[in-house]
Amino acid sequence: MATSSSNADSPDDAVEISSLLKLLPACDRCRSQKKRCDTRLPACANCTRSATECAFHDHVLNERVSREHIEGLLQLLNQLQSSPSREVNYASPLPSSDPTFHFVRVRDAFRFTGPRAQVGVQVPPSTLSTSVQNIATYPPLESSIQLVIGLQMHQFLMNKYMTVIHPAYPILEGFSQDVRPADRDMSPWVRFTLYMVYAIGCHCLPKNDSRFVLLSESCYRAAQPHFESVMAELDIKALQAVLLLAVHCLFDPREGNIGQLIAFAYRLEIEMVEQGGDEMGNALSRLRKIIFCLGNLVASTLDRPVGFHIFDTDEPISFEMEIEGDFLYSLYTAQAAARQSRTYDMPSRSELESIGCSPLTLAAAHETIFLVQTSAASALALLAVYTSADHVLNVFTSHWAFKATVVLMSSMSAQERQTGYVQGLQVLERCALKWPNSEALRNVISESWISNP
């Protein structure tokens, strides 16, 4: 059996690296002087003759990158390929005398690198429920050098996506779970989809695990080279790819703008209809509902217009719970109506507890009830969902938790104020571990409680 290092040295990988190097843009100096840039490493011929730094603007990172830096990365890659594979030792976080922050071991070094580091306020163990602290362990991660997803990890991440994301947002209806990255004959769409499923599945965990965040970033970047090929044709697969990127932004907003991706998906859907999309039937209708749900999730959370109109919210809403995707669509239709001062009779909390659904759908149901019927009772129910052992946080959870906590802290009942403060702070602390901006909301709650307990 060939080792992973031999795979890295294969001619196919060498050709792929060579092709990627040819895609490097012209340097800033050649662009400004309108000269032809040969894009050589570590500097082009023009910059070499003038003895100036050869650098170009990376539009993905939005920063200036030196070609000498690219040369160094290439040399490091060659060293890694020539050395035998080794298992990365993920040690426990470095003990620190400062209890406020913690460091994460990344590539054999403890790093604190600003906004891209997985650093946040640690949650005191006493504030977490026993069930949350005792969540089952996850499969061991493979070596991060070459992004090898083993069979056990493949099944684990695929199952997480299919049980958490797919019931609520059935983007990949009929997608085979048997495909593996090692298959050489996969189409660009299948390979892109598989890596995006891995990247999203890494975030579908109730427990914050920085190693899975790093794995998600690697899978996301492995999917990007195939995106252009997927978007070459205007079809269902292109729309599915954009929606996968939008769902990924629910957990990692640094890698894209969810509002722009939703608007892009909406424009694609309109173009597909104009070009005979009626032939796509149920698939296009299903994806149209997902666009509506994601758009209204952003609009309701941030209290802004949705930016497009797909369905008529004047029609009666039927909260049928047999098909989870349709139930979620009904919930977001109710949210859209509530923003226009129209209300509907919502399902009772007992009805919601009796159905088995994705954590995302259950949270959306309680968020809708809280939006339509804002009260201390609905706020308590929402925070109870967020603090449950199996709940999966997303980037908007902190906004809803903050709103619910504010409602409870203004209650006349001392017990409700106390419960709202404790549970709201717990949710915001968990959010801050993955999204440091949530720390600002947590500080507002803490300062408000200190000034007016």
C-alpha cells in the first residue's frame, strides 16, 4: 500500500502545483508600469533588474503578498513531501496564569495570531451543565499535513451534516454518502460538494473543538479550486454550490459574506427560471425555499429588509411538521410576516418538544415564537434550547441570546432576571470561543447586571 508521502510526490500533484503557480497574478510594479510580468519566483525579471521587492495583491486575503514568501512556502512544501508522514500531536492547551484567555496548539506551536486564532474567554466549568461537559469524544483527526480524511472521519462528518444540516436545508437531495476524496474519477462538483460537507460538518458539534475548526478551514480551502468549474454551467449544481457556501458562512463568517451569497443564489434562481427552469421541477422549488429561509434568517436576526421577495406572506401558513424543510419554511414565512406586523398562531412549545428535528430547526421554531410573541416565557424557552446538550451554535445565536437575555433582565421577577443572566451569559461565553465579536454582547450583559442586578 502506498504511503501518504508517496502520494504527495506523485506526478499528478506536481502538475497541480505547477498549474497553480502559473495562476499567480502579475506583480504590482509591472502592473503600474504596464510591463509584462513573467511571474517567476522569488521575483520576476523586471523586479530582479531593479532590485525591488516583487509582490502582488491577493484579492482573497485582501493583502499584499511577496513572491519571496510564496517561494518559501514552496520550499517548505517540498520538505514536507520529502519527509515521511508523521502524526500531528494535538496536545492540551498551554497552562497559563491568566484565566481569561487560552492558547491553541497549531502545527506544533502554541499560537495567538489575532482574529484568526481560536482564542476567546474561557467558560468557567461551573457555568456549564454536566451533560455539556460530558459530551462523547470525537474520532481522531488524521495528520493535517496532507488533509487525509479516513473512513471513520468521513462517516462521522457526513453523518453530522446529514443529521444537523440536511433536514433543515435539503440542498443535497439524493447526494451519495459513499463517495470519498480518494476517488480519482470524481467530477469537480462532487469533489467540491464533498469537501464543503466536511467543512460544514466540522461545525455541527455541540462542543467547541479548535482542532475541528482547523480541519474545517483545510476542507474549505480544498474545495475552492473546484468552484470555478462548478459555476461554468448555469444549472442546479451551481445553485447548490452557492447555497453550500452560504450555509458555511453560518459557522465561519470570515470566509464569505452570507448576505452577498444569498443574493447571488437568488439571482441564479431567477436566471434559471428565465432559461426554462420549470423543467427542473421540484429541485428548483426546494432550493428556492432554502434561499427564502436563509434570507429571512439574516433579516430577522439583524432586523433589516430581506432584499427580495419569493412567496406571498399574505397566504395562510400551515405549520406541517411531517417534512422538516417545509416546516422551517413556514417558520421563516411567519418571521417575514411578523416584520410586517402580521402575526399567526404559532405551534405550542409542547408540540415542538414532541417532534424530533434538527437542532437548527428547533432553534428556528423558538426564535420565531420569541419574535412573534416576545415575552419572558418565550425568552426562557429560547435560552433553554441554546443551553441544551445537543444544540449546535451558529454565528447568529449570540444575537438571539442577547435579545432574550435583555427581555429577561427587564422582568419584574427576580428569578427570571437571575435565570436570564446566568443562561444568557453561558450562551454568549460559548459563542465567544468561536466568534470573538460575541464578547462585546457578553460585556454589555455583564456591565448591565453589575449596575442593576
